[in-house]
Amino acid sequence: MIIPHNSIVTLTLCPAIDKSATVPILIPEKKLNCSAPIYEPGGGGINVARAIKRLGGNAMAIYLAGGYTGTFFTKLLKKENITTLPIKIINPTRENLVIKELSTQRQYRFGMPGPEISFTEWQDSLKAVEQLNDVEYLVISGSLPPGAPANIFSKIAEICRAKKQNL
């Protein structure tokens, strides 16, 4: 794996496709017609990379991606000209749902659980960090997917210290 040069890299272990739509009013137990959905790539580090791009900078986004949703997720990022390094996983990338009720302007956010990841898959994320070169900042942000060890952030920090990189 060849890692392109970027001074800012983000790592997102549990990204999500954020799907949003509107309804005139929420009515329990009734089929509601929504507006056409809007799809956006999301997750802690992904949002950081997107913000940096919007401010005129560049950041490479490293993230776990699986299934057809992982493929779609990568397409969404490429559409925004974000440099990507997806780490392939078996289970599909999660999707979240946001519904805005137009009558009240209230937003309802449904966060889905992340995909279960294997030992090999989270190890692949550590390997990607180990292979980074000439990185000034590594931003690790977002939730942990099931299967990731609770101390993965400290493992990444150890790798960065050994490489003399900032967190």
C-alpha cells in the first residue's frame, strides 16, 4: 500500500452515510412520504477532512469501508475531491437517518450501530497509520465500531510517537 503525501490525515474507524430527508409532519404508525433523500459522508474524521477541504485545504481520509455502502461512501467522498484511503472490511458501512419535520422544524437523528470489525480489520488501520510519511497532523475522531479494542487510540498514539508525528 502506497500512502500519498498529505500533511493532515484523518482516521475514522466507524464512518457513516448520513441520509437525510424531510416530512411535513411526523404521525405515529402512518406511512409518511419523505422528500428525496440527501446522502453525505459522515463520521468524526470524515467531517474534519470535509471541513478542511471547504476551508481551502487538503486532508487525506483513512476509514473503514465495507459492502455496497462502503463503495457508495467512497464515491461520496471522491465527489467532494477528498483524498481517500479506504480500509476494506467485510461488514457494510453503517447508515444514519435524519428526518426533519417541516411543521415544527425539529430534527430527528437516528444513529445506527457500527459494523462489527475483526482483529485483522482493526490491525489494518494500525498498519495504514504505520505507513504514513511526512504527516504533520493525524486526527483520529469518531466512535469505535464493535470489535475494536478500547485501547486502539493509545496503540495509534504509540505508533505516532515512534514516528515522531503529532496527534
